[in-house]
Amino acid sequence: MNYHQYYPVDIVNGPGTRCTLFVSGCVHECPGCYNKSTWRLNSGLPFDDEMENRIISDLNDTRIPRQGISLSGGDPLHPQNVPHILKLVKRIHKECAGKDIWVWTGYKLDELNDAQMEIVDLINVLVDGKFVQDLKDPALIWRGSSNQVVHHLR
């Protein structure tokens, strides 16, 4: 898996202060997408053990308490990203007690396969659905267009 950007301290992409990771790879290619540079799987930087360890360390850093992590992109639930995202999410559960996990995906909840659902079963919030330019609404919170749904899972 590759990633485009990592923010160790973010107050924009989810509630509270959090870490945010933008991964590479998106099959949806929504017209009007604000993050087109993340569409290609091979774009960005390799997501390696060092970056994974940094995220865990940042989430546990008591000097700047984080509420959790936001995973966006690209699409964290792109089939080629799923094994890496699942590994990261499992580590967060094991090593970062009490941190919430938000995931943004262009897939709809009822379209997800078993591997993708394994991730969903471990996260707190899923924002699903493709961005639709004609339904864009800047007043929406945590989503870009009105067709997208914020699922509070746990």
C-alpha cells in the first residue's frame, strides 16, 4: 500500500484532535474529487513498518492527546489496501486503547466484501458512498455530498 499524506495532528478530518492518513488507490474516480492525486495505487510513498509504528506512537503520545485516527484517500477499502489497513486497525485496537477509527470510502456499506467488512467490524465510523458533484454541500459535516452516509457503528 502507498500513502499520499500523513498528518500526525489534525483537527479537520474527523472529530477532536486526531491522526489522519490519506492512502493511494481509488477505483471510483468521482468527478469533482478534491483528492485526485491519490487515485493511482502506485502514487505516493510506500506504507512501511516505520510509518505504521509512527502512527501507533503518535496515537499514544500523551503530550498531544488524540481522539483517534481518520483513514481516507484514495480509498482505504480499495482491495489492494485492505490487508494493510486491516493490519493497522488491528494494531490500533491492541496498542491504542480508547482511540476511535473513522474510515472514508467510495463503496456503499452493502457493497462491501468479506475482507472489507473485517475492517468495518473493527472501526467506529464509516463514511460511505461516492462523492457526487451535483449533490455537493459545503454545509455537510464529515462528507462532501448529500448521498454519502455517516454510519456510527460503535
